[in-house]
Amino acid sequence: MAANTTVLESRTYVEEVLSHLPIARTTDYTKGQIIYGRNTLAKNIHLLVAGKVEISQISEDGSEVLLEVIRPDEFFGESSIIDNRQRCERSRAIESSVLMTWSVSEVEGIAMKQPRMAMALLRILAQRNAEFCRRIESFATDTIERRLARALIRFSERLGSREEDGAVAMMPFTHGMLGRYVGTSREIITHHMTRLRKQGYISYSRKGIRLYSDALKAAFAIGTDASADTSS
């Protein structure tokens, strides 16, 4: 119930913002194409119309942490609001994607005149920040296996669809991608994914992942408050 309530609230915030923004041009991106990154700093606010986009943080040594997977009808690019040329956020299309884009100055100008839009944007950002805080707490307190379980549950809630047998089907995640999200190596993720598959919680192939999320929540004592979708 809590997760569903949050989803509805989030959609309401997005609709509030869109009610004040003008229709903007759309741009197509191919799978793997960089939207912005170290060599092309974020300068706009984007709405994902179709496809999926990953947001990552790149460290000075080149290592990468996966921050979020953006799905349709979600905004991203808020780092463009900060005038900091040293920021190292990168966004990349992980499948063919369509974006609608507004300049930061355009969004700021409308927000100054429309306080309801400004508040809706703040709530979207606050929800995303709350999820990041939960992940930081998990990094400090959870084992790698439990962090992986949390990640799979969250992705299933954000990106999956329930099937007749109770499993949730979702897009394929490489073990390297999961490792970047959980904060460990691909090899360690492979070890834990193999264990979870042998225990019957998941099955996976190049076509996708099927997850028995209810059973996984029970096995790792992960409640709906911990795995709730806070950025949909």
C-alpha cells in the first residue's frame, strides 16, 4: 500500500510539472548513446518519453556507480541546475529512448511564476534524495547479498510486471550493472545471483529476469517501507 501510494503521489507531481511546461521537441537516442557526461555536461532538464536511461556517477579513477534507472514519465538531469563543471554525472540510454527536453533557464523562469510547479519539482527531487539516503544506510548496514536482494526487489517494483504465477518479469540486468548499483564486483554478483537462483528466488537469461519478490522479501526480512518505490 505504501509503495502504491508513493507511485500515485509521484505521478501527480510529474503531471503538475508538465501542466506548466510547454510542449518541447523530442530527441531519439540509440542504445548505449551518452546523453550527457564528463565531456558533455548536463545543461537541460529531461523527461523520458520512451525507453530506459541509466544515471551514473563517475569517480576520478574512472570507476562508476549506478545511481538510478530512469523509466518513462520521469524527469532527470537535475544536476544541470548546479553550475559546477567538476560534476561527473553521466546519463546513457540503455535501450532506444525518446527524450523531451527543456533548458534550465526555461524551467527556472516558469517555476518562478508558478509556485505549484516549483513545489512539485522539489517533491520529485526530495523523493529521489530519500531513496539515495536509504541506499547509503543499506551500504553501511547490509551485507552484499542483502543489498543485492533490495536492488532486485526495487527494480522489480519500478520496472517489472507481475505474471500469473506471482513472479515479476523485468528487463535483463548484466551482473556488471548490478555490481555498479550494489557497490561490488561483477564476480561477486554472479556468485550471489547463482545462489539466489539455486534457492528458487530468481531465474534469468539474456532476455530478462523473473523474480519471486514476495518470497525474497520474506527471506531477507525486507519490508515494503524499505523497498518502496520512491522515484516513480
